[in-house]
Amino acid sequence: MRDVSRIEIAPGLKISRALTGLWQIADMERDRGPVDLDEAAMAMRGYVDAGLTTFDMADHYGSAELIAGRFERSRPGEAEVLTKWVPEPGPLAREDVRAAVDRALERTARRRLDLLQLHAWSYADPAWMDAIFWLEELQREGRVGHLGLTNFDTAHLRVLLDTGIDVATNQVSYSLLDGRAAGAMTELCLERGVHILAYGTLAGGFLTERWLGAPEPDAGALETWSLMKYKRFIDAVGGWAKFQDVLTALGSAAGRLGVSMASAACRWVLDAPAVAGVIIGARLGRSEHIEETVRLFDLEIDEHARAEIAAALAGLDAIPGDCGDEYRRPPFLTASGNLSHHVDDFPAPYPVESAEGGRTLALSGTRWERRAGFARAVRQGDRILVSGTTATHRDRLIGGSDPASQAHFCLDKIEGAVRSLGGRPEDIVRTRVYVAREDVAQAVSEVHGARLGHVRPANTLVVAGLVGEGYLVEIEAEALVLGG
């Protein structure tokens, strides 16, 4: 086995710092049908024999988990399998979570998943919080080794950590073109011991010699989902001309270092703080770069090369938002430019029922609603009134003792209630914020600004005694749905 750098991302789980990503299995099967499982599993052997023993996959990456299962049966215990669960939007039951884990275990031929990474489509739908709690139960049973996330933003990673969830990793887009993870996400991960797994490091193949000096391609003629997706990233950072400036600098640096542009681009991200590994896509049995990947660990980007690349990057516009926002809000930087090839629709986050007088109610199901006899939100005509909302999910306080995390979850619930009644966060015209102590007011206000600053509702903040142990903030809201 070659000397490949490894890192422990959770107790007892060491991985190669260059992971082999199997998302392209789905792309390979899109037009040609299922791949030959035995042939693909045989191709995995070359990676493992070279020391690249870690594979990243997901429930929706075509036959990827089945291929991993074939390999496991032939050479048990030689590979680390990191998979993902991407549930459809909408309510979940404990049985749904168990069924998803059981399916992954059966497909990968394992008794325990090394790392299961959760994706959440909408933080306004509390089903994602149910999912993480029930995954914790399966972790305690030994069916899941460690919990990770994929495409989580900084605020909601912090919410989970402050709630006491042991998160090992967050897998996010990170490349020369997409530096969102380099800011607050990196700071939080370094502070709390979470590892970043970086995908998209080659921008779907755009950060290679093939595109240096090439004319801008017609988006409709691009042959893979990855190229279609990352062309949108190129457009978002300023377009083809600025992208060519980056490629020129990358090519110059790579030439002096005697490596490929892909190697230099991957090493740049691998050297970033908090990054445990980079995920390099493979088309098993068709397009492999094993030797080139192994040589990553002998590569050192010198200061001259770093300065040259950094100068070109300074001319780029920033990808908007935080990590994972490309899947949750415009501009949707996906292959299709929207979520149509990922999900069919988004059900109402909370149950809705009709009441007397033409009112419609949204119910979040907390113990306070049952005991005190109120609805989370009420719609009458064009008005939506959201009750005072704390960071409660079912019978559990979310966000621990951190006022910002509690405030984020309060606003998630408010957004969920407003959406359930046919509105949007942009329809909110009034908020009232109650904090337990004056010393938490600034943190809560900053969250309010981050979440609703683009809306600028009328707002009142009051220091008040709150009902319930541990609660630091309560928020109520009013929305006006014009033309709705």
C-alpha cells in the first residue's frame, strides 16, 4: 500500500485525505443504464491497493452503495464507506429513519455505517431535526458509527452543536471558485472540532488543462451534470473571462511545480484549515486518476504559487450566501438551475387545519400549544399572526444555552408557520422579540438582522421574564400576504 496521508475524523474512524467520490455513478447511469456492479467493484480495488481506501457516496448516487457492497463482500473491512441520506421534503417518522439506515446497511453489506451524512432541504421544516435525533438513537444502537452533515450552513451546524449533537463532519462545496467555507464555517469547525469534507474542488472538471484558453461552452452542450452545475458557479463568480484569469494563474503555478492543474487545485483546498479531506470524483472503470491523486501527498504549493493564484482569485465575485445555500435559495447553483431534478415539491412544514370564522391554523405540536390552547400561527384573510415562539422542538430545547442558536431555531419555526399558511419570510411586516436578559440582546438582534435584514419588518425588542427553564428568547411575527 502506498503512503497516503490519513486523518482521524472521529474516534476510531481514520480516512484517506483524498476521498474517492462516487456521485458520477448516477451520471454514468443516466443514459446508459445500470453499471456492471462486479466490474465497478473490481475498479475499487485499484484505489484501495494504492492506499485510497475511503469512498464517498449517497443513497441517490445510482448504484454507488451497491458497488461498495460488492467490494465489501469480496474484501471485507478494507475500505471506509461514507454515505449520505437525503430524505425527501416532508414529515418523517422514526420508522422512516430506521428504514433508510437499514437500506444503506444492506446495500453496502455492513453491520454499521462508518459515517452517515444528513442533508436537509429546508430548515423551516423541523423534520430535519427529527431525523438527527432518530439517527442518534440508531448510533447508540451501533447501526451508525458517526454522524455527519452535508451542505449545512454555519448557523445550523452551530444549532446542532449547541443542542449537544456530536457532529463529526460537514461536507460542503469548497474550491478556488467557491470559498464560502473559508470564513465563518472554518472558524466554527476549528472551534468545535468538526472536520470539513470538501467536494467540487475541481469544479466538475473545469479546473483542468482542458478548459485553459478554451472558448466559453454553450451550457446546453455540456455533457455531465457536474459541468452543468459548475458552469453556474463560473457565471456567479464573474463569468468566463475572470475564470480564465484563474485558470491562467493556476496553470502557471502548476507548470512550475511540475504537476497538473487538478493536483494544484486539490492541494490548495487540502491545505485549508479545518479541511480533513478533498473528494475527487471517479467514473469507476472508465476514468481514473489514481497515480495523480496519490502524488497529491508529495505536493507542496510554495509561496510564489500561492500569491499568484490568490491575485487571480481576488478578481472574482463571491459565491452568494453560506455553505449549502445553492440548494435552498436563489440563485440555485445546480445542474438545472432549480431544484426540479432533486425534489418534486415542498409540503407544508406544519399541519394546517381550518377553524371557525374563516381562520386557518398552523400547529407545530409543542407541549405549550397543547397546554395553553393556542395555534403556532393563524391566518385570517391576508394576515398571518405567529404566536410567541421559543426554541422548542416537541419537548426539547434546541440551541442549548446559546442565544443565537435559540434565535435561529425560533425564526426557522416562524418561517415554517408562515410558509404553511401560504406566506413567505418576505411577507413578514412585524416582529416582537423578548429576551430573558439584556446581555443576550445583541446576539439575538444580530440573528434577526441576518435572517430578516433584507425584509426590514417593524420590530420591538423587550427584556422580559420568559416562561420555561433555559429559554433565552421568544419571537412573535406578523405577515401580510398581499394578493394571496
